[in-house]
Amino acid sequence: MPALPPAVSVIMPVLNEERHLRNSVRHILEQEYDGEMEVVIALGPSTDRTDEIAAELVRETASHERARVTTVPNPTGRTPAALNAAIKASRHPVVVRVDGHGMLSPNYIATAVRLLEETGAQNVGGIMHAEGENDWENAVAAAMTSKIGVGNAAFHTGGQAGPAETVYLGVFRREALERQGGYNEEFIRAQDWELNFRIRESGGAIWFSPELRVQYRPRPSVRALAKQYKDYGRWRHVVARYHSGSINLRYLAPPTAVCAIAAGIVAGAVLTPWGLVVPAGYLAAIAAGSVPAGKGLSLKARLQIPVALATMHMSWGYGFLTSPRSLAKKVIASRRPAAQPVEA
């Protein structure tokens, strides 16, 4: 009789996720995986029905032999604190991170466990497959999966399987998380990138595979998208200051664009109309890039793609440029001793 695959702990940080939580957990419980599973939901201070839905899921799975749902409190509401609390409350050798608005493909866990074994990686992950439920969300999804929107990030746009800087969410060997001391709770955002950087620094491999897909629901408004990407830029600059040498040209493109466009607008208003060539060129570029990105979408969704692209670029760049050094200094003060290298 073949041995069962390793038991898996699925950890979920949630805050105000009443819209998607039940569906997200359903996609976990219906995984095509023969091993034992547990789902640990870390509950932040939600103001909607998230806690009530989580309690229902706990009751509904209490008698399940193969997969049960449990919860742990996360009073801070911070994602890395939620992840660490869920890791501590879980017990299995493979740890799968899922967000409250992420929907795993049916064979996600089975494929990830196989890839951990085949590659020897410490963390494997795949594609953040953005899908919307209305015209605006479809526009954002198109922007997020377009190279003009996010550059060459494989977990957004796809690509060949192989070693990567980071991956979306991640399926970890528990020993790798324990060796690194879990997530750094000072990183309100970019905690995945920062943890994967530490894993790579200590000799571990991060592996990307397009076989792994997680359906992702985009932010439902321009304001929410702008806040999301401003936070991304703000915290990516913190990572750059915390881990010297971790920045590359792709991350510098949005702040450069913000500076160039602002300078062009000022020059056009004060000095010469030729200054407006830069912002006009940017608008023309995102309009042109929106055409292939919007293939198959409704006219209303296609018309909103340039808005989504500009919101993402400008918010990320603004967040990066305005990220305070004091924030980085606070994070650097929390620096832990380097983890021991992974043994070959």
C-alpha cells in the first residue's frame, strides 16, 4: 500500500473577508489531495461578518476526519503577525499560505508537495491569477497580468518553471519557516519578499512553477487599488534599505515615471509646452498597452484598464518615493541574527 503524502497545514490571515472567505475555504477543503489537512484562520479585528463565517466553518468541519478548520486571534490585524500566529498553532510538515480572497486550483496542494520533493526547494509558488467579478475588477485583473502593468514578474504574467526571487503566497517546508523564525512582523507589507530573501540568503531555493495557480480577486475600487499599490511601493523601499543589494531596475521604474511625469507637468505649465511630452507619452503608452491586455473584455472594462494601470504605477511610485527612512530604521532595529545555511 503506497504511503500517504505528508500532512499539510493551510494558514490564512483574514481581515474583513466576508465576501470571499467561505468560497476560499471551500477551495481548500475540496483539494484533490490524499493527505491529512488542517486549516488555521488567523482572525484580525474585522468589522464585517468575517468572524461569524469563520465560526460557522469551524462548526461545519468539526467532525471531518481529513480536514478541520480552526481559528486563532490576531488582535493587531497585521498580516505577518497573523501568519506567525497561524504557523505556531499549526502542526504539519508542509505549510500552505492562502489569503482570504484567494481560490486554489483543485490540484494546487498536491502539485506543490510534489514540486517541493522534486526540486528540493524550501518554498514553491506559482501564478497569482487575477479574475474580477465586474468591469472594474476585470480591468484591474487585466492590468495586473500585463507586462506593462507589473513588468516581468513571473507570478503575475507567467513564465518557465525555475528558481525565483519570490513567489505568490507560497508552500513551505515547515523547517524553513522555523529556521528563519517565521515572518518579520515589522513588515506590514512585502513580508513575503523579505522572508524569501532571507531563505535565499541562507542557501535555500525558492521555486516558481506555472503549474500552480491561485485565483485572486482584485481590489473593488480605484481608492482601494491606490492604497494597495502605495503600500507595496512604501514597503518595497523598506526592504531595499533593510537588505542592501535587493533592488533592481524593475522596482525603480514606477518612481522614475512619477518623477518624470511631475517634472514634465511643471515644465509644461511654467516653461514650455514641450514639457507635456512626457506625461502625454506615458498616457499614450498605457493606452496602447491596454489594447492587447483588454482582449475579450467588455468595452467598459477595456476603457478602465488605463485608469487601473496609471493607478498602479503612480501609487507604487509615490509610495516608494515617500517611504520614510524612520520606518526603515525601525525595521532595521528589529533585525535578527542570520539563519544558518541550509545543509546540502
